[in-house]
Amino acid sequence: MIIDCHGHYTTAPGELQVFRDAQIAALKNPAAAPKAGPAISDDQIRDSLEKAQLKLQRERGTDLTIFSPRASAMAHHIGDEATSLAWTRVCNDLIHRVVRLYPDNFVGVCQLPQSPGVPAANSAAELERCVRELGFIGCNLNPDPSGGHWSAPPLTDRHWYPLYEKMVELDVPAMVHVSASCNPNFHATGAHYINADTTAFMQFIQSELFKDFPTLRFVIPHGGGAVPYHWGRYRGLAQDMKRPPLAESVMQNVYFDTCVYHQAGIDLLARVIPVDNILFGSEMVGAVRGIDPTTGHYYDDTKRYVDALSLGAADKRKIYEGNARRVFPRLDALLKSRGR
């Protein structure tokens, strides 16, 4: 079985954006506030997926996508806490509808209703709703709700601990995933995303977070940002700071996906990062949608790169399925209940 750990609903029907535009307009003109959530039919959902994610699943040979709202649209810096909560619930409910329509193809991961300056604890209720009521198996955690200004405390600060306590209670991991950048210095997908991945890993090295939460688990997407490429730097920094070796500390709790869009990058990831810490992911129909002229294939067809790795069948099975089941135990239980 091939499990894609990183998918977003980037092809959601246009009515979702119409709702969001009205919500944003209401920040200046309350009379423009939408009276209800977006009116989206099941047929519209089917149409949005059959021509995109489902089509690509079939063509590329993947089985199940761990699916969440579009990351760049979370935009936690827009509006206030009430704005974020309303938007988050609409997005999560739409993911739930996708999963109900296609239970064999998708499983949900939730957006959190974060907002700059608001306690992380305030996101715990939505996480619990999504896990216990909607059957979701994890969440996306934005380490920078300010949208590129990095005003939030580090992920290792006690500011985040109430949310981590809920994650541990529910036994769900988080993917560390920023959203859109309102800072023109940082292109969202080309800089801000990769900066956040790298920053999160360094924060984990510097902290005692995993002593406080030994079962807490994070997926750092986009192949871990710059981390694999600079692996010696991070090993050396940990050593200089008298921190434990990475294999004994951070890498017991942190995992990377394969959203790296060229063969040499995947080859490096698999040489540097232990195979037990790599989850297959594509983020297809996402940040990079074009065809690589040097190969003739889509950049985000990451299965081709993993297939080409010089790894044995058992190790590839870990990347494609086993590690995802271990990192997302609710997914493992769900699949076993269905005989998968």
C-alpha cells in the first residue's frame, strides 16, 4: 500500500474562496459578512477531485492521501481569533465531506484556528473535535501565525505545551506547516515554507521538548527544508551545544516527507536521513505543478524518485506505508479495521 502523507485540497470548488473573500471583506464592512458557510454540492466536490487528485492517484499508483485544507489559505494572520476559527471550521468540515465521499482514497488532517498573540491552547478544542467527531488522524501546526514576521514563541516554548498535551492525549502527530507570507522578503512556497521547516528542526535541537513529551511526533515537510543538505552542520551544532546526538534525541520524534522535486534531492534525503524517519509524500497539485523539461514528468510525481532509490523492498515499504502507520497510529487502526 502506498500512503501519501502530504496532500492539500488545493482544487476545492470556487465557492470556498468566495466565502473567504466575503469573510475578509467583512473585517472592514461587517454587513458583508457571509450568513452561512459556502454552498458546495457533493457533485462539485467529486468534480474537483476526479479531474485532479484522484486522477493523479490512479495514474501514479498511490492508494491513500492524508488530506488537509490548502496550507497557503490558512492565513492565520488575517482577522482575529473569531475569523480564524470560523474559517478553520469551514475548511475542516469540507475535508470531512471529501473523506466521507472517498473513504478509500483520503483520510483527514485538520487545520488549526491559530491567530497571532492568541494562546496555542485555544486550538485544542478544534483539534479534539476533528479527531473525535470527524475521525481525523492529525493536524497541521503553523509555527508562524503572523505570516512571515515570526512573532510567535519557538515551537519549544511552553506557550505550545497545552496543545502538545492534547496531541499526546489524542495520540496524533502534527505536520509543521506555515501558511501564506505577508512579508515580501519571503516567497511563500520557495522561501517561507523551507525556512520554517529548517527553523523548526533547529528549535527542536536546542530544547528539552521531547524529554517533556517523549511520545510527541512531528512531520517536517518538503524533505526537511535545508536540514538533510546541511546534516553535518546540525550534527556539529548539537555536539558543540553539548546536546545529545540527533539519532538519540530529535530523530526519535521527528520525521521528513519526500516532497523534494528532483531525483538528486531524494537520493540525498535517503542517504542522510534514517529510512525509519522518511514518509512518502508528494503535495501533488500543490506548490510546483509543472513538468520538468529534463525528465518529461511532473516535478511532484515523487513516487518515481522513491521507486528509483537504491533501497531494498523492505525499506521502500517503510517509506511508502510502514512509517506512516507508525507515525499516525489512528490511521493504522482505521486501516486495520477495514482489512487494509
